[in-house]
Amino acid sequence: MTKLLKAALIAAGLQCSIAYAQTDFTADEAHFNQFLAELKTEALNKGYDSELVDNAFADIKYKPKVIKADRGQPEFVETLETYLAKRVTDWTVNKARQEYKNNKTLLDEIGKKYGVQPRFIVALWALESGFGKYQGTMPVISSLVTLSYDKRRSAFFKAQLWDALDIVKNGDAKLEQLKGSWAGAIGQVQFIPSSFKAYAVDYDGDGIKDVWKNKADVFASAANYLSSEGWNDNLTWGRQVKVPDDFNYDWAIPIKTNGRSDWLKKWKSTRVDLQTWQDRGVRRMDGSDLPKVDIKAAMLMPDGKKGRIYLAYDNYKVLMHWNRSYYFVSSVGTLADRIGYPPVK
């Protein structure tokens, strides 16, 4: 096969892929219904009870607003400055500090058990669900079916669909409880189904992993997630820094990477000790030297070299496992700092 023919076939395939990705399937009811029928057959073949399958897939409709939300995530439409201004407000900080105080005994107990500073548990609780107030009202199964049908991350969301069915099958929640965000996240910690299966905790021993109403389970589940992914309570998350005019930005992790695996490779290859960053001209925001401690950090630029620049410690990487969004992780760290300093008594 000649190079020209190969190129033509590749181009044709690319055009077909683009056309398929851009097709508005919202109006193609027959196509969606066929996809839904195939999903039900696949679920039955996986061994799910027919009654569960029938109930789970009853009245499923394509949800255009789910796709709109997926395409309109903060990094696509905002800057970190506008995002932080909305998410880490004085009201949120004051409320978070008060909630920490109100639940201090429980939070300190859980924090000690799992090795996670309570201020980070509270920050996640605040930013994920407004301290449990906003858990989402969208039927999780419909959201996950819609996202499975969409071609952007179909395999990922189909796996989440099976995990959601497992939650019901295992008796951890009833089908009607599975309401949450557009992305299928549930409860006060907004766990996607796979995270619920891996990290949800029945902390008070009542036989229920209640991430919807039980604060002990909510706090412990968040702490268990962080601890399981390598959290170090001797470290913070990172710090905003300033760099000299002639700084070599190739030392930082690129703004865009090809998925989590590539991001982790960049993290590993660019992470160096603080003394090296000091020698490269990096300083605290007030211009003073970096801490003289034996800690390694990677550099991140959520909005490029004209935006905020951070030195990120290993706990930042753990938070990126929770939600691989620079904006979200930066807001968690910023809020956690304001919760913890001055200390809550």
C-alpha cells in the first residue's frame, strides 16, 4: 500500500470519526434506544438480576444537559482566578471553620486514625457538596447511560454504570438513592460509583456506608480515600510561588498532558527538591527563600506562565487522584489553608 493511499485512508477515517463525534444524537431516538437495549443485554450477561436491570433502565432518557455540563467544565470556560473567587469566598471560609469547630472531636478522631489533617476533610466536604447541602438531584443511572452513549469517555462511564449497579446489588443503597451530579457522583463527598466501592466507610458500625446523611461515614470515607492513595499528614499540599523573569518554564509540568498516566510521568520526571527550586530562582510570594527542608515538589501552572504558579507536594498528587482538575485541587488546598490558619480551637 502506498504512502499516499495510507494517508488517504487515515484522513477518511479521521473525517468519519470527527463526523460521528459531532453528530447530534439527541434527535436520534432510535439510535439511543438501540444503545440502551444493548446495555440491558450486556447487564444481564454480566449476571445482574433481571428485576434490577428492568428497574434501573426504566424510563431512561438521553440527558442533553449532562453532555453540556461535561463540555462546560471550569477549565474550559474559566480562569483559576475567577474559579477561586467563586469557590473560596469569605463566607465559605467562615462556614468551614465553624463546621470544623462544631465537629472537631469527630474530625480530630478520624484525622488521627487515617493520618489526614481534618482541615482537608472539611475543605473537600465544603467544595464537593456545600457541607452536604447540595448532593445533586439527577438520576445517576440516566447520567451514566448518557455519558456512556457519548463518545468522549464512553468506556470510563460504562464502567461507572456497572459499579453503580453493584452498589444496589450489594445492598449499599437503594436505586432511588442514586441521585447526584451530572457525572454520577453521589453523597456528601460526591464519590463516583467506583470510588464509593473502593473507599466508602461504615465508620460508626451500623452496617451502612451512609455517605448521604451520616457525618461520621462522610468524614471517614473522605479520609480513607486520601489515606489509601498515599496521603502524608506531615506535609501540606503545596504553595504558590513566584519565579524570575528569565525562568525556564520547561521545568514545570505542561498545562495539558495526555491523560493521568502521562501526567504522572511528567510529575515524576520534573519533581525535584526545594533547594533545587531555590537555586533556579523560585521564591515564596513575599520574595523570601523557600523552606529549608528535605521535600520534593513539582511545579504546576494551571493557567500558564501568566497565571498562578505552584510548587506541589505529594499530597497534591493525591488530590489530583480525587479530581484531576488543577482548579479543584487548588481550591481545596487554598480553602484548607484558610481553615487551618489560624488554628480552630
